[in-house]
Amino acid sequence: MSNPLKSYREAQKLTQVELGHLLGVDGMTVSRWERGDHLPRKKHWLTIEEKTGIAPAELVGHVKQAEITQ
């Protein structure tokens, strides 16, 4: 299962730093989200959905799948 945030970023040809700037976080935070190490904080959900169209449930599902396969 691919991470929807990473798929979006790659489709838009953005770096993690550029996507982070768009979402109001740093590139390392985007990296953690993409790897499934951390979920975005609730305060970021609306921004992510507004800017990328990715629903919170999609990212939660990715993190849960990453936990199962580890």
C-alpha cells in the first residue's frame, strides 16, 4: 500500500521540503508522515485535506498498514 501523501507529492513533482512549506511544516515532518512513523497532528488534518485532497482516513489507513507489515 503506497502512502497517499508521497504519491501526491511525487505526482506534483514536489520535494518533501516544498510540500512541507505548502502544509506549514518542515521537510522532516513530511518524511515521517510518508514513512508512516507518525500521523499528522489534528491541527494539520484540515490543511492537508484542503491542499492535497487527501482525507485523514487515507493517511491513518497507511500508518495502520505499515504497522502490520513491520
